[in-house]
Amino acid sequence: MRQKIRPFETSDSETAFDLWLAQYDLERQKNRLLPVYGQKEKGRIFRNICERSSNAGFCVFDDAKMIGFMLTGDQFRFKSQPAVIVPEYAHAAIEDGKSEIYQLMYQELSAVWAENKLSLHIIGHFANDQPLRETLFFLGFGAILAERVTECAAQEGAPDSGISEFFSVDSMIEIEQEHRAFYPQAPTFILKDTDRDGIRADLENLIAEGNHIFVYEEEGVPSGFFIVGESSREEDTEGFLLRETNTAQIKGAYLKPAFRGKGIGASLLQKSMQWASENGFHRLFVEHETANVLGARFWSRHFSPYLYYSLRYIDPMVL
């Protein structure tokens, strides 16, 4: 194989989409819950590749055949550092020699990011692409987020007595404060805003957008909840590959410590699945922090991973 790398050009977008689609099809063979994407359905993915084709990016060729590409996505502040992301649709490579292709592309692209003082590098990638996962690991990346999917079918769990749909934002503020206060603890270490007014506004916005909150109550006090609704249609939010595919999303979940291990979480999930099924959704997905050990254990029992986000930290002193 005679590899040649050069900057990505807008005219490369069509070939890049075909290369990405082949990788997506491999992932879908391992997770049939993912929606079908083909030439007829390519519009949204292809449009986003084209929109990023003017960003820094590279493609690798073997003679005249493209065998890999990687494009820069958005730049933003994350964990108090300047960050850059390569979205899940903005890179792909053939199976033969995949590790070397990605090493070459990342070497070139990370040099561009270093010139722009970007110290956090994030890549979204398919969960079942073991060669790429291993390559990223040896390049210094570690997982930070997982997206998982399941079908909208009944789940075994405790009876749903005590579970109802909430009707009062004020009754939810205290448990949502406790929920957000959970994340800065070990080993998750993620800071969340616990301001009451901010929580009230967030809950009101969720309800206004048509989401539903199912609550488990003990003696009239909320002790756990699941928030479920249609997957977001906004371009810059989680679940991009499932957007506009009749997919529902778990948008928040929490159970107080005293009520864990009793099947209540499974019952709240079952209630959420029932709502999704009755409203015609084909699948349900959730995004969670991989370092949230309790959450990850629960979601992995009921959902299959299809996407991970991995991060590498670069010491700003070397940039």
C-alpha cells in the first residue's frame, strides 16, 4: 500500500461519505437497532460533511483511491480548556491498515490543532470498531461518553406502583438538585449547576418541548425519576445519528441511594419504554458519562452501545 496524505477538499465530500457509510454499515451489522442509512437517506450526513469540508482536514489515498479521511468539527470550551471535536460522521478509514491510516491522519490534524492552542481533542467513534478503539487508546485517548440504544419493548422489573407522571415543577427541584450534586463526586468528577432557579427553568423548558417526567414517589416525596421524549432535532446535541429516525431519548434519570437495587429503576425504564412504544417510536437511546459507574452499570444492562466519545488532554505548556 502506497499511502499519500493531503488536505481535504470540498470535492472529496462525496467519496468521504461513501467511505463513512461503509463503516456505518459495519457497525449496523453488529447493532441492528441502528437505522438504515443509504444513498437515499444520506442528505443530513452528507450535508454536515460538506459544511465541515472547509475546516482543517486530511484524506489518505492509496494511488487514486481514498482510504481514509478526518475533518475538524466544532471548537469550544470544555473542562475549562479550549477543545476541538471530530464528530462521528467526520472520519472513516478502510479496514486494511486502519490503525496506520488513523495514526497518520491524527498526526497531521493534531499539528494543526496545536497551532491553534487546542488542548482537548475529542473524537466520536463507533463502539464496535475495535481496531479504532485500540488505536485511539494507544494515541492517549480515553472514553468520556457513551451513547446506547435499545428497542421500545417491555422490560422485566418491579410493578410500577408508586410511579406516575409528575405535575409540579417545584416538587422536582430538590431531587434534581441531589441528582446534579451526585456528578462532582468520585469517580465521575463533573460539575453541574445546582442553582434552584436554573433547575426550575431547565425543567420548564423540558416540559415545554414535549418531554415527559415519570416519578417514583414514597409517601408523596419524589425518590426517583426518568425524563423521556423525542430525540433532539438540534444539530449540535447528542444522538446525531438517530435524529429524525423515530427515536425517543432518555434525557435524565436519577434514583436516591436508599431506593436502588429494588427494581425501581427498571420499572421507571419500563414506563418510559411504554410511553415511547405507545407514541410510535422505534427505539430508545441514552447518553451517559462513562465514569458514572452506577449509571453505566444500569444502562449497560438494558442498552447496547453504538457510539463512544474519547478525549485526549494535551499539556498547554507544549502548545
